[in-house]
Amino acid sequence: MIYISGIFSLIVQIIVGFIDYWAINIKTSEKDQLLKDLLKVELFVQTIEFIFYVWLIYYFSKVSGNITPFRYLDWFITTPLMLITLSAFLSYDGTKETRLTEFLSSNTASIVKIVILNATMLAFGLIGELGYLSAFTSTALGFIPLIINFKDIKEKFLKSSEDKTKNLVFYWFVFFWSLYGVFALMSYTVKNTGYNILDIFAKNFFGIFLAYTVWSRSKVEYI
């Protein structure tokens, strides 16, 4: 199941990668450039994810022992970028020209805190995978920085509870990221199969959503 779900995840990644690349090249107004900046980051995230899955599929039968710790090589790179793109999207209002570099420079302290909390969460998970803590203890400890991180992101960047789209995206992240902790408590095969499927919803979904948002806004602006 790990191998088959890995193949399926890889196929989805390729499709989503092409969709994101197509959306990056759509003509948009200057005030929507932030969305395209975020798409570029998402495409990079998916590239790292793709490289990991190619390795996973190619070496799956050759790696003896636990492959799960190798996932952290991917996650330590991709997950902070995903939280940053989420935060930037939540702050986007579509009324003025803003670039990702401006968002980063004006929210440096918040971004640093996001990265540190995310790294702490992953560190607890990795410590558990390496056997220094039980799965339950490492997962419970990992949920602490995860909850704090999403709480801070919501308070800082999700200003309106009436914006249904942004609230849906935010809670989508919360739900699927939390499921990683649930699967961390499962058996080896169920856990890694679950991770392969979760990566589709946790990573690739946002790329599709951003691509659709860019396309839909371009249709409105250039009709």
C-alpha cells in the first residue's frame, strides 16, 4: 500500500505541477501578482515533494528499516514555506499591488515565529520516529507548537470571520495537518500510506486552489 499510494501521489503531483506552471503564466493585473508569487513558492514545494517521492518509489524496496524519518528532509523544507504562503494568502485583499517580498519584510517577526514553531513541531515528530520518545508523547508535544502556530496565524492574518473562502482554506490546513499527528500513532504501513494520501490534500490542494484563483480573477479582470 505504501508503494501504490506513493505512485498515485506522484501522478497527482505531476498533474498539479503542470496546472500551477500554466497558472503562473496567465496574464493578471498588478494587484494579483502576490497570488502568482505564492504559486511559484508552491511549485517549488511540489518540486521538493516530487523529488522525495521519486526517491521513495525508486528506493522503497531497497531501503531496509523505517523510511518515515526520511520524510522530514522534505517536511523541514516544505512545511514552513506552506505556512508562509498560507499567511500571505490570508493577508491578501486583492485591492492593491503587493508582492511576497513586501509581505515578508513587513511581517518578519511573525514569519520567524512561524518557522521556529514549525521546526519545533517537526523536531518532536522526528525524535519520536528515531525512538527517543514514544509515538504518543512525541505527537502530543508536537501538537503544542502546531496549535500555537495556527492560533497566531489566525489572529494575525485572518482578520475577518466573514470571509468564507479564507476561513475554509485556513481550516482545511488545520484539519489535514492535524491528521498527520493522528496517522503518526498508527502502524508503520497505515501511517506511511496515510502520509502519502495526506500530502495530496495538504500540499497539492493549495496549489490547485491558487491556480484556480488566479485563473478566475484573470477572467473577471480581462472580460
